[in-house]
Amino acid sequence: MKRILFIVALFGFLTSDAQKVTGYWYGQANVEIAGIHNNYLTELIIQQKGNEVRGFFGYYFKDIYQSFLVKGSYNPATREVIIKNIPIIYFNTNSTVNSVDCITSFYGTMIASRVKSSLTGYFFRDTKYEYTCPDLRVHFTLYTEDQSQDSLLRTFAASKQFWKSQSANYVSDETEKKVGESESPVLKKEIVDAQTDIPRTTPAVVGAPISPVREDIVKINELFKKRIPIVGKELEISSDSVRLSFYDNGIVDGDSISIFLNNKLVLAHQELTERAFNIYVRMDSLKEINEVSMFAENLGKYPPNTALMVVNDGDNRYEVFMSSDFKGNATVRFRRKKPN
């Protein structure tokens, strides 16, 4: 009798656990218009607490990656997830740099099974975009192998060679045009080289390249050297290129930062919000340790200047909380994983 009760209790525990929507979901969203095949590679990383979900939503579209902090609701009885106010680039845009966003709300239903769990639904457009933006049908699959791994990036890497190693030398725009077609245009447009003082080309997501002669840039470099590096974490990465996504950690209060790679300025004047700014950086293969530092340009409304940095190296995903002020620069060290 006790054994039967134990089995029933265990089954009940496993069943209740299966109802949770917590996890890493990846999939594809498609435009709901006949004859249109534009699609978005999507990822949803959420944690359920009671009837509330919080986490990240991100997507690739054409040559750009966008990601956001999101929160919503989950109904265990109906297994419905609702996340509102998600901006998604207009499907018919000619340029992802100067595009407009369609504000959508995600409504999805989870179906759990022993084989796989899915989350299927729609990104419904806001009523004011009724005549311009179509709805997007989306199908997510729960990644169950290792929740720390970013499977979408691994899939994208396999098809696009997104993280393919580059030459250690600086390449000009003319040389870059001759790089093999298998390499991702995102990587070519946005990568920041650890061995040069400025980005190689204009970043498509984060704005114009930094000019080293501007007065404000000179001042940032001078102040950076005067502040103490505060090493918070050391990460072991499996690739020579990583994607860094920066969000405001907490209330959006006007925090503005600059990013340094190995003490060289690669990005300046970036405001932290719930919408990430993303950069792709290539580590210096000649260094055992590469360092990424966050310089506080101001302290916002609620000091200190805090950020959440999400790191993707193609195999793994890390979340690092960073805090900088006028005395110290938050710093994260990256060590390349040795091959087996």
C-alpha cells in the first residue's frame, strides 16, 4: 500500500512539475500573410513564479538580433502564457538599422509530453497597427538537454557558421567583402576586434563607430584609466567570439555606460533599458585572459550604475550582474576553454 501511495505521489510531483513553463524555449515565428515567408528565429527564456513569468525574449531577423526583458502571466489551468508589449521589427522593412517596430502581445499555450514540450501561439499586433503589421504565428520547443546552453545559437551557428573564427589580423572593408559567403553578415557588420582601438565596421545594432579624436571620447578614456577595475566574475568560453547583451538591472533610471575590451574603448554613450543593446566581440587569441569592462558615464537616478550582461558564446549562456560607479569599473574576465 505504501509503495502504491509513493508511486502516486511521485507521479503527481512529476506531473505538477511538467505543468511549469519555466525553461529555455526556441523556435520560429512566421508572418500570417499568404505568399509571405519572412520568419524570425526566436528564443524565450522564462522563469515561472506562481502565476507570473519573467525572463528574456529575443529574435534574429535578417541581419540583426534584438532582445528584451519581459514579464507576463501564466495560467496553470489553461497552460496559457501571456506577455504584452513586445516590439518586433516590421516584416517588410528594407533596412533593419532604420526600421520601425510593431508592438505585439504574445499569447501561447503549452503542451507537455514525455517526448517534447511545445509552446504554440501568436504575436498579436496592437490595434493601432491593424492595417500595417500582420500577426505572427510562433511555435516554441522546450530545450531539455542542458538548461545552461543556448541551443538556438548552436542551431544558428550550425546553419550560418555564426561563430566562425576570423583571422587574428585587422581586415579592411575591402578585404572583408571577400570573406566566404558562409559567414554571417551580422558577424561581419557588428564584430569588435580586441586588437584594434575601435570597431572594424559600423555596428548595425549599437550605433556609429567611435571616433578617437572626439573630445568626449578622450575624456572617457582618461577617466577609465583613473578608476579601479572591479573583477566580479571569470568565465570560461568555448569560442573566440561572443555576443554581449546589456540590460538595465532594475528600474530604468537613465543609466548610461561605455564598454571597454582589454582596456580599449569599443562602445560609448549607451543608455541601459529593458531593451538590450547587443555587440559581438572577438577575443584576442594571443591573450590568455580577455577583459570586458563597464564604465559608468553617470549614476542614473538611483546609484550605482547597474546592468545585467548576458553572454553567449555559441554553446553556453551566462548572466552576469555588473555594478560601476565613479570609483570603479565592473570587469568580467574571459578565458578560452582548452579543447579536449
